[in-house]
Amino acid sequence: MRKSSVAAFLLASMMIGLGSAAAAECPQGALGVSRTIAVDPADHPRVGSMQYPESLPLRDHEVVLTFDDGPLPPYTTRILDTLASECVKATFFMVGRMVRGYPALVRRIYSEGHTVANHSQTHPFTFHKMTVEHAQQEIEQAHASLLSALGDEKAISPFFRVPGLLRQDSVEQWLAAHHYMTWSVDFLADDWTHINNKEVAKRAINRIEARGRGILLLHDIQPATALAFPEILRELKVRGYKIVHVVPATADQPKTAAEPELWAARHSREDKIWPRTVVMSVENALPVLAAPAPQSFGIENFGRPSIRIALAQTFESQLISDGQSPLTSMPPWPQQLAYSIPAEEVVLPAPAAYNFRYSRPYHLGDKSKGKKGATATANAGKTKDGTGGTSSSGSRPRAVGHQLTVMRPIGLWPWR
Ligand SMILES: [Zn+2]
């Protein structure tokens, strides 16, 4: 009974405009929205440097917050509370079937001034290979779900994010032709991968710091994200970041003017990927090494026309197209490192393969036992395999596992 009266109170509060009351009570020192930009999908149909040549026209230290896959109480609710406590606005890419399940939460998102966006009806992880007709169905059904919750076309932005970021040209063309702006992302926080809230916050902040500006993707259905989000905002505030709210351009709110170069995707802030190295001495500057290839880390087939990197058991994964990968576009390894090469005579040659061999293994514990009297004599006669160097004890303890034996180097040392 108590529960229902609380619900009734909340509903009544919402109806009489608790949202605006909360906005008016914005605490002093709250992060706040530094500016709202209106964008036109016709001019910029695809944004997000992870996959596209353009991203939102943000200035340094500006971040756009986006939440995918909701709404889902109590996590979305908690995130909305956090957003309200810092007076910041975000964009919610909602899944149609979640919208059907929690329409009241969709109405809260909208009434609190956040941007309502489309993330497909059922969130299939097949957007990169489905037919355009199927994609269209997913997109239109999600739109219908949002419309049924909000009852107003104008409440729904023409922003769409492909589930799992699994893009394909035909679907993007359909979206552009139907006045949608397809949103990718500038940085992820891996919050769908069962990492804890501390790690989510750390990754979000580190990646924002590495690029300096951009679109952050979080998932409002994840408990760790709901817990991490206050810390993310706190850190952003401490580090001097500003939150930008993005809305579609309309007749009432014309598109925000921005220099074309601000739309160009930036892959990294030059000096933030790796710490700068110190030039020790520049007698012979070494040639610059290229960044290691993804194959060096066991990532197969990277760089083929389109490769899906499995990022999640259940949620987002990303499709990185050839030439657009943030890895392949990273700057080369820091080139500042240089050092003098010592005179040749003091350099030892690298050990050859024959210096290292797996010999017949011995149990070390038996060694001391073997040195004693009759046992040693008895064991000495048992085996003779020639390995193990020049042990004078002559014992051969029993084998129990592998042991790496360093063989006597040939032709390298003074005693040879
Ligand atoms: Zn998603």
C-alpha cells in the first residue's frame, strides 16, 4: 500500500513538473551543461571517430554523454538521478522493447531534458549483414515504441546508433536517406564486459584524457555503470571538462555554426598516448619504429575489409573498417628515444639458440641425497645422457619435470 502511494506521489510530482523544479535547484558547483549544440543530419549523417571520418564539432575538453540499451530500472533511474544532481544532459539510445517495458522511464528521460534516440527495436547483433528491409523494420519499430511512450514525434531525435556498432554501407545509406544521423562513438569504457565500477570510471577518464574531446558511450543497463557514473562526472569536473548537450536542429533551434575542421574526427591528442621520452644522446639517431601491428598481440586478420573484434559476451562489439581503425591510425612509436651505441668490443653477441636447451630434467631435492655415499654411487651408474654439465657428484636424480639448462657457450668465452 505504501509502495503504491509513493508511486502515486512520484507520478503526481512528475506531472506538476518536478523536472523543472529540480533544474531550478541545481546545486552550486554542479558540472552543468556548458552549451547545447543543434546538429543537422543532412549535413553530417555519420559521427564518431571510432568508425567515421567525422565526429561532433567539439572543442578541447568538451564531452558528450550517451547511454545505450535502456531504459532499465533501477540503473537508468540512478543514472538519471546522477545527471540531475550535476545538472547535465545526455543522449539516450533506447532499445524499443525496453521502451515498451518501461515507458514511464522514457517519459522521465524526456521530461528531464535529455535527448531521446533510437537504438533499434530488439538490439540484434546482425546489423552488419541483415537486409536493408530488416534494418528498416528494426529502426521503424523502435521509433513506434518511442512514439507510443512519448506521444509526440518532436520528442524523438533523428539520432540512431547501430547495435554493437555493426555498421554496413547499405543501412547507413538508408538511415541518411531517411534523415537519420548515425552515431558511432569516440571512446568506450568497456562497461559491458563485467568489469567493476572503478575500472569503468578509470577507462572512461583515461580515454577521454587521451583524446581530449568526444562522444562517450556508456550503458545505462549496467550496475557497474550506474555506480561508476558519479565518479566519472566528479573526475571530469576536477579535470576541467565540460558537458555538451546535443539536439537535432529544428525550425525553432537552427543548427549551431561550427568550423568545418571541428567536424573532422581526431584520433588522438598527439602527446597523450604515450608519455614523452627523454632524448638521452643523439649520436646516431635511430630510425623510427612503426607502431606494432595488431597481429603482434595475437589479433588475427586485423586490417581486412571489415573485422569484428569480439568485445563482449552479450553487448556491444565494434566493427572497425580498414583504414579507420584507431589502432592503425595511431602515431608511430615515440621517435624521441635515441641513445649512443657502445663500442663494438664491449658488446656481447646475442646468445645463439644452442645456448639454451631443454635437458633431461632433474629433481633438485634429490641432489643432496645423491651426494651421500652408497646412494650416489648406485645412481651414478644408472644413466648417462651427457647433459647437465660437469657435475662432479655423478648423481642422477629422478626426473620430475622440465628444467631449463644453460649449456656451456661455444666459442664465446675466454676459457674456450
Ligand atoms: Zn547497444
